[in-house]
Amino acid sequence: MTTLNNKPPVGLIGIGLMGMACAKRMRAAGIELLGYDVDTKKLGAFKQIGGKAANSVGEIAATCNQVVLAVFNTDQVEQTVDTLVKARPAGAAPLIALCVSTCDPDRISALVARTPAGKVRYVEAPVSGTSQQTETGDALGMIGGDPAAADEARDVLDAICPRRHHLGAAGNGGRAKLAINLILGVNRAALAEGLVFAQKLGLDPGAFLKVARESAAQSQVMDIKGPKMVSGDYTPHGFITQTRKDFLMMLEQAKARGQGLPLAETYVSIVDGCVAAGEGELDNSAVIEEIRRRKPAT
């Protein structure tokens, strides 16, 4: 399968919120796509924007020279890369795999070390920003791994994350992403608690948010998540369950290095409450609902 300009399509594995946002960015840049997801229902929207469906990861490995991985977790990344290595045809140029998933950085370092570069060249490319921010080109890419491979795939990276930094060896992008996500999550919780507190004090939360956005406490979180918290519109741009997965990874990474993360531990307890209340598939702005449910310590 080749495109009209005789270039093979770019593969896309994983067509969830982030995968679909990446797909829209690449299609807007004129990049032809061949996509796969284990949940075939997700392929409908992908085909509506001009993507073509693959029957397997192996088909992408045999057809494409570049592939974007947007799967859920590190286990899935490892399994997918191993499949790509096995399915890449003998004699074909190495496949460049660009991974936008948030993963365990130590396992990614190990994965890159054991992956034959003659088959797959791995580029770590997690993005800071919601799926909506990615779709509008406002996400920040954190690149790790082979700089030559990243440069060779710059058309794809330019489409997905026009703003990006190369942070060195594979694993460093994920390390930066986890640290940034810790700050973001704690900021979300602080905003939610401030909004609940303001309302309990008798202030209108929408009016208070407007004032807060002009105050010294202003943050991008207020712009992106504040309106969702005030309106109660939790249409997902980033799932509670995804946030929980990332924060548990942060705690594991910190524990291995002898570091306590008290605010991250508190945040996990909040999202655990959301999951217990059946809110795991809502947008992560729904943490405000768990904070509303909290009562004073006795």
C-alpha cells in the first residue's frame, strides 16, 4: 500500500483519545494513515477522517516505515514493539516507532536497549497536554532516544507536537512527563478544592473562577479544567483511570529512589474515591466531585 506521492502511510496503533487527536493532526498535515486498535469500534471515527484500517499490528509493520504508538500503558508498548520487530520484513529499512504514551521510563530504557535497531528505531515522544490540546497543536512534546530517527520522522512530530524538546536518552522524555503530570494533577486538585471552598463560603464558583484566573494563583489548569469543573461537563479529554495509572507509576519511581511524594499520595486517594464512585471514565476534572464528598476530619 502506497499513497499518491509514492510514500507509504504512517501507521497508528491505538485510537483512543490521544491516538485520535494525533490522527487528526496528521491528517490535517496531509499524512496518509493506516491504523489499528484492538477495539474495532474505534476504527469508525478514524476512517471518517480519511484513515485506512489495518487488520493487525503485523500489517502495519509490513506496510509502513513510521508508526505512532498511542496505547494505554507500558505493557502494551512492550508487546507492540516486540510484535513490530517480529513482523518487520527481512531486508526492509528499520521501522521508526514514535511512542506518545506515558510509560515507565526505566522499562522504556530497557526496551530500547534490547530492541534490534536494524528492525525498529524507537523514539520516545510523550506529550504534555490533554487530547484536546494535542488536537489544537498546543501540546508540548518531550522527545527521548535516537535524535537521527526523531529528525527523520520530523514531519510526523511537527504535526503532532510543533513545540517539543529533545531530552536525551530514551526514558528521559517519560521522566519529564511524569514530573510534569505530578504538578498538573496536584494543581487540578488544588483548583477543585479552591472552587469547592469558595462555593461553601457563599461565592458563585463561575464568578470566583474568573477572579482566580486574574490572580497570582492563575495557571493553565484554570483555563483548561476550571470551566469543566464549574459546569460539571466531564466529557473526557483525559480519563480519571489514566491519571491514576500515571500517579501510581510516579509513586513507584519515587519509592525506588527513596523519595516520598505526599501530595501525589493524597491525589491518588482522591482519584481512588472517583473510581469507587464509578467516575473512572470521566474527565480528570471530575476530581472535584470527590472533594465535594469529603467531610472534615473528626
